[in-house]
Amino acid sequence: MSHHALNPRHLFLTRRQMLSRCGMGMAGVALNGVPGLVAAAEGDGPAMGLNPLAPRRPQFPGKAKAVIHLFMNGGPSHLDTFDPKPELTKLHGQELPKMLKTERPTGAAFKSPFKFSRKGQCGLEVSELFPQVGDMADELCVIRSMHADVPNHEPSLLLMNCGDGRLVRPAMGSWVTYGLGSENQNLPGFVAMCPGGYPIQETQNWQSAFLPGTFQGTYVDTKHSDPKKLVEYIDRKTGAGEQRRQLDLLRQLNEDHQRERAHDSRLEARLQSFELAYRMQMEASDAFDISKEPEEIRKMYGKGTQARQMLITRRLIERGVRFVQVWHGAGQPWDNHDDLEKNHRKLARECDQPIAALLKDLKMRGLLEETLVMWGGEFGRTPTVEMPKKGSNAGKINGRDHNHYGFSVWLAGGGVKGGHVHGSTDPYGFQAEDKPVHVHDLQATILHLLGFDHEKLTYRYSGRDFRLTDVHGKVVRELLA
């Protein structure tokens, strides 16, 4: 009896290789988790071959096709932006009738230093901090009854972005691109922009976790204005033909390497990243170059980092990028435990005009009705003043502590009711009281607007079907147009 020649390498397997070669192997299980591949195999839906970012149909017709998440990291004060509280003004300097446990010591009632006025035909009350966003009031759907789980940045950031404040889970942008793919194969399907570095929790905010790595967000540091610095190595050093031959050779070597490792998903993600980087050279330099915009458009957005990244956002959306997350800045700029009036005024001045311009621009181009825009932070701030605490603040007694009991988020476009206010906090703004909306409810509603039942958009991992909303969440139908 003849036998094939012994290959000594087959005698030594890692635990991963041994498990993946048992039975039918784990590659088939991983394949089963990609909806487009399953649909194609069953003759239902577009054939996507081995491209996980190929466009796919949602479970049912959705109003939104793309998402823009404007993340005011650090926790903007709802009491000073979109949730006016006259009762808080009356009780300024006095003890509130209702007190809740806070992360840091807080004292008496602390009124808003900002004036509110009614904006738009809907009469939405908006702070003087956002006069130009307020001019777009008839497009805004303000949720004044948001609530989260804890008053700490790290878990609250992960809850808002990934649906879980403790464990490693895929980001919302990863879930959306997993479900819908991307309309543009020459740009990433999920882009995260943050000027000057990373927010708290860094890349975990746009991680793909156990989803295939190709669904992870691509980070761009928008402190740079030169497209060559925004996207490194965007210029070819060799001709397109030579580079293509180099990449084909690299792919062949990597595929040979991958075959011996039973289609390791991490290797496949790396291969996909090489191909995407090659294709980005054809389009990314144009997409990130705002100098190609007409002068009147650049003037509408204004100057500065926030204007630049909002305009880049519109350029990415109109080119088919599925999910764009825009962070205000590195760290937690809206976390104003001291000097709240001074700092909130500065931060709002930086982004008010650019955000309003983004909404106007999207509407002008017919993109707002199919693009869901979301603005907010990981939580709000207390109606009581933060007391001095060494190592925690500067002791100025003019700021607010974190507040996860109640805060505000607004949505625009993408199938939500414009000029609408949903729910409310108590008379002092401490806790969501009427029609409370948990973060999981918000995520379920966003997926619904994109055409997905949040309970059915799942990925099987480690013996369990995971989803963005874990085992929670309900669609808030009062938000839907």
C-alpha cells in the first residue's frame, strides 16, 4: 500500500490548528456567520463571493442607508444644551428635593449659565451654545430621556459604542457593516475620526471583536489637513502595475500560509486590509481632500478641525461609506468638572457651525433622508454642582459631575421625526422620568431604521448567538417618521 510522503510539519499543531481540523473544521461555522455568504448559498440575496464588504440587502426595507455618529466624548451637559430646567434655576444654590448617588461629591442645585430659546417651526428649546444647530430644529428628534448603566467613562463609552460596558464586543459600526456591507469597495466601510489622538478606551470604541477583522473601524487623525498625512502612504512609490504584481505575490504567499492554518480569520482580515489599502490609493486621496470643494461650501462649514472633519464626513457618506464616527477630540474634552461655562462655550463654538452645515449640506444634496445622524455623549451631567475633591477636580465649584440617570441625544434624517421631543427627565434634570430610553433601546431603533430586527442580526461565537443589544432593547417607535 502506497502512502504520501511524511511531512514533519504535520506532526506539530497548535491548539487552534488542532481544533480547526477536527470534524468539519471551524471555517464552515465562521462562514455561516456572514449573512451575505449564507444568502448567496441559499440563492437569496446578492452573491458576494469572498468579499465580506460587498453591499447586502437588509432584512426589510430601511429608511436609512448610512449612519453618522457625532460623539461629544466626555459627556456634554444636557442641562446646558437641549434640556432646559426652569425649576433648577429657581432652586439654584439650594438642596434639591430629589438627590441621587453621584460618582463624586456634589452639593447644591446648579442652574445653567446659558439662555434657552425656541427654534424652528416646532418651537424646540435649544441653548445659546448651539444657535446654528438650533436653526435646524425642525430636522432634529431630541431624546431627553436617555439613560445608561454607570457614571464612569470607560464602561459608558463601550455601552454606547458596543452595547456592553464590560466585555469585548463589536462596535455598532462593525455590526452595521457586517449586516449591510459597504457601497464603496475603494474606501473602508466604517471610519472613525478623532483629531489629536484617541478617546478614552482608544480603539476598543471601533473594534470588531469576534466579528471578522474586516469590519473593524479605520481610524483617521483629523488634526491633519494634508490628505497625505490623514491617510499614510496614500501615494504610490511604484507604478500601479508593479505594485499590483507585488500584492499578488504577497497574496499568494499569504494564502499558502493560510491554507496550513485552516483559514484563520485573522489572516483573512489581514489579506483584506492589504487589498483595501491598494484600492484606497485610487479614491481616498480625493475623498479626504476638502480643497476640492467649492469655496461657498467650505465657507458654510467654517474653519478649524471640526469644520474639516464634518466636511470630510459628508464626502465619505456621498461616496458610499456606511458608518462614519466623528469624535470631538482626544481624551474626553466635554468632561467639564470645572469651568463648565467656559469650556462648554469653547467646545460648542468649535462644532456648532460645522454640525449645522453638515445637516444643511446633506439635506441640500438629498442625502439626509437616507442618512441617520446621531449627536451625543456617553452620559450627561448632574444638576448639582461638583464639590472640591483633591485629585478629581481643581476645586473651583463651577462644574458638574457625570450623570448616567438621565441625558439627551438627538437624531436627524434617516427616517426619524423631525422637530420632535421624546420623553423628559425630572424637573431638575437628574433622572429620566417620562418615556425613558436606555442605550440598548436607542441601538435597537438605529438598527430598525437601517432595516434590521436587532434580535435577528446575530453572529454565532463561542456557542452563543451574539447581538449588539445583548438580551435587551426595544425599538422606540415614537421616534419613527
